[in-house]
Amino acid sequence: MTATLVRTEMVVCAEEDGSLYGFLPALPGAASDGRDLTELRERVAEAAQAMIGSLRRHGEPLPDFDLVPSAALLEGERVVE
């Protein structure tokens, strides 16, 4: 099996306790939390790999990853990059 590099948009939200929550809109179910952006990216990437593996095992189509790569921290309605 060959690895495929995928870039997509990740939405990141700051929680009240200071942790971060992130998810991939293009891949429902690929979500996680982390203490900082580095940990969050690693955990969301792991969740995405697990979701893609599950889709492949069950013969489901993969989502279209035609999104611009970005990671933004949402503070209320303001976006901080």
C-alpha cells in the first residue's frame, strides 16, 4: 500500500480551559483535542488516518480534499491565523 499526502482545511476552536479542539470539515469524524496546536495537528492527523482506513476497509468513497490548507484559531467570531 502506498501513502497519500493530503492537505485540507482544519477548523480549530479554543476551549474555555485553554485546550484546543479541531476538526476536518472534509472528513466528518476526523476530530480531536490537544493542549497546543502541535499536539492538536498530530491527533487530528491520527483521527483522519483512522477514518480514511475505515472508509477503505468498508469500500466507501473517500471525500474530495480540494480545500485550501489552513489552520485558524477561532475566538468567538474573530479568526486569528
